[in-house]
Amino acid sequence: MKGHEIPEQYLDGYAQLLADVSATGRRLTRYEIESRRALGEQAADAGHGLRTLVNAHLAATRAAWPDTPGSADSALAAMQQVVDAFAEGYERAQRLAVRQEEAARREFIDGLLHGRSDLGHLAERAERFGLRLSHTHAVAVAQGPTAYDESAPVPRQVERSLIARFGDRSILLTTKDGRMLCIAPGEQDEVLTHFAKQAYAATDGGRVAIGRAQPGTGGIVQSYKEALNTLELAERLDLDDPVLRAADLLVYPVLTRDRQAMADLVLDTLGPLAKARGGVQPLLETLTVYFACGCVAAKAARQLSLSVRALTYRLERIHQLTSANPADPAHRYMLQTAVIGARLLDWPTKEL
């Protein structure tokens, strides 16, 4: 194919149609319009560019012009109708192709993240989307103040930033359940770090969790679940860090692996605080802040807006009720573990 030449099939009957319509001044019939739309769809499916196709129609019009009956205005009106119908069919085919591509991409991502698809078929399709499932991958998940889909401005902004920085590095960016996701090779931690920074900035203070790098298809599922669990932990524990790594928080899943044992520890250790005049919550908050401040009374008192004397009184009251002294290293680990367990299990808001 040279210049603006295209297969003759897409201009089939055009010269005769041009002559007939321009001679009579009539408009194209419904059948004629639909046949031109169909040719436009076929051309789009064959991969021809619309600019080349329009130029081919213009060239065919110029070639037929000396023998075209009727006025120039009639001939131009006929050409306009034909090209408009042809372009409409072309665009219709392109929209359908985009929808099919989006549906295939969404099906692939859902299968990838839930691990329910045939692994061989999934691996075949993965390369089409830039992933090699035999390699190690890690998943970062960003959660903002609102839900996102792939057409939203925020995910597109983050994607543009990553492409500008790293180009094509076998990175897959997508959305799932209103969150933004980045899947990257495990050895390219700088990609996930950059994604986390950009997502945090674009969501105006959202939270990002990064799962550990894992091998194979199942590894992507595992890393994704770790990132989701890390986001849930951050919310329960009210963690301030905008970017959290599952590898840094492995102690928490360990603590909750035996939920009943943790519930027993919480009730046995902290249950007696219910006897306090103000109930459990003020004393539980005191312990949470005290441990977060490294057991420095003055610092904890400032965060709680208490005097050091008032804080000391609360700690003494906790000691009296629980028989465990927060200031004693021998008792501190049990108390701190129970406090973490209470937050993980949402006690005392929920009964254990």
C-alpha cells in the first residue's frame, strides 16, 4: 500500500453512488448509509487509519469529479454524507474494540487478584498486559477519600507520573473495589515507592500499603491480600504513616492468628478496667498513648492533655485493677500485647 491507497473494497460502488446522488440531489437511503457504515467498521477492524481512509475518499471524489453530473454543491454534499456514514461505522467499531479490551483487561485483573482462573491461560494473557507471572511481584494498594475507577482523573495522574519516570517496566496499574493498585516486579521496589508517593499526593493524604514480593501467580494474590490486610490494620490501629509495608507489620497477623487466645488475653488482662468510675475507654487510651510514647510519662501526659500527676494516678489505678504495673518491664509486655489485641479486635466496642 502506498500513499493514501487502500483496498478497493472500502470504496466499492462509491463513484457510482456519488454520481447518482449528486445528479438527483437526493440524500442517501438508509440502506446506503448502513452499507457505508459497515465498510467503515470493516476498515477499522482491518487496522487502517481513519485519516488514510478519508484521504482515499477525497482522492476518489477528485478522480470522479469530471464525470460527475449535477452541481459541485450536490457532489460535495454526497461526499459529505458518504464520509460521515463511513466515519461513524469506523468509530463504532473502535468503541466496541475499546470496550472489549477493557472487559478483557478487567476479567484478567479479577482472575489475577483472586487466583481463580486457569494458571496456564492466565499466564498467556499476562504478557499481553505487561506481566511475566513466572517472576516475583509485589502489589501496592492506595486508598483515598473516595472510590476510583480507571477512568477517574486521580489514577490517570498517577499512571502518567509512573510512565514518565519509568516507562514500560512490566508495570500494571489498575483499580479494584475503588482502590488504586500497582503491580510491579519484586526487584523494582523504587517503582512501588514512587507509586506510593504519587498516590499519597494525588489522593490528598490517602493511605498506601505495600505487600511483600512473592513468586508466581499465587504470589501476586498473596501480596495483594497482604496490602489489603495492612490497610485494615492501619485503620484499626489508627497508624499515622501514609505508606505502610506489610513486612514491617508482620507481628500483628501473628498476634491475631489465634483469635480466641487473643480475646482471652484481652478480657483477662484488661477486663477489670470496667470497674473504674469512667469505664474502660479512658484507661485503655492512657495505656495506648503511654506505650506509643515509649513509656515516657511527661510525653504521654502532653498528648493526653493531662498533668503528669493525673497520668501517674491513672497508671496506678490500672495497676490496682489489673495487678499489672505498666511501669514494670516484667508486666509491660503482657499489658502492651493486650492493648494491641484490644485495638485489633475493636474491644470494648465489640463484645469478645
